[in-house]
Amino acid sequence: VQDAVFTPIEKTDYCRKYSIPRKRGILLAGPYGTGKSLTATVTAKKCESNGWTFIYLASVNQLHQAIYFAQQYSPAVIFAEDIDSVVSGSRTESMNDILNTIDGIDTKNTELMVVLTTNHLENINQAMLRPGRLDAVISVRPPDTEAVKSLIKLYSRGVLRATDDELQTVSARLAC
């Protein structure tokens, strides 16, 4: 997420200087409750701090309109959840519209990032997953013991007075 989403937002001038594409499609895939939606909040804050427009879609069905709107206010990030709700199963005209919109010949040289989420990667039609539509499929998993331990230390901000063994035990129990 840092490399594929946050870096182009935070280092836009560098990316422009070295011709690193800012037009990209990113899919965050993982089970419920692993931080995909939280990534939208962090992305929005980073966009605001770095002069990017952030658009959050309540329905991925609005993606076509959002892409054309975002072109007027680029650089921009469009964040839409549950892409699997419209690109699962056999190809339909509606699915083709979304696939063609993401491919969009008229958006090829724009600074437009589309970040999509799914809880069910296995249900997404393979046409959506091909390179060119998505530049990265990022697996978002629950935190392991070490990640939980780091989060406890981060959010307790020194208030927690636990030994390393106690912290290890608690972290192991909280890890998914």
C-alpha cells in the first residue's frame, strides 16, 4: 500500500520527474475487518495534505461517472469498495462498461488512481484482474503476533507497563 498508493500521492513531483505513472488501478483484497476501509481514510488524509482530490464512492456502480469527474480535478484518487459486487461471474454489458472505463483510452495519460476493495478475490472475473486494468493486487491480511505487538506499543504511547513476555502473550492472543 505504501509503494502503490501512498508514494505517488506523497512524492508526486518525483514521480512526474522520472515519468513514473500516476494512472493506476489498485485492488486491496482480504477478509472483513483487516483495514481495507481504513486505508480509504488514510488515503484521503494523504490526498488532502498533498494536493490530490479524493473521491469515495458509496457504490462501485458510479465508477464510470466518478472517473470522468476526477479527470477534471486531477491528480485524483477514486476509492470504491466491493468491486466483486459488479465484476463477478460471467461477463455482462454492465461489467464490460466498468472494465472499459477502468481501461479508458481517454484516461491513459492522466494522474488518476482507482483503488478498489474486495472481500472475495476468488469471485472476481479474470478480465478484471489482468495487467493494464490493475497494476497491483495487494493482499490485506489480519495482523500477526509481531504486528499486534507493534500496534499495542504504538497506540499505548508508553502508558502500558507490560514486560516483553506479557506483551508477547497478549499479542499472540490478539493475533488473528
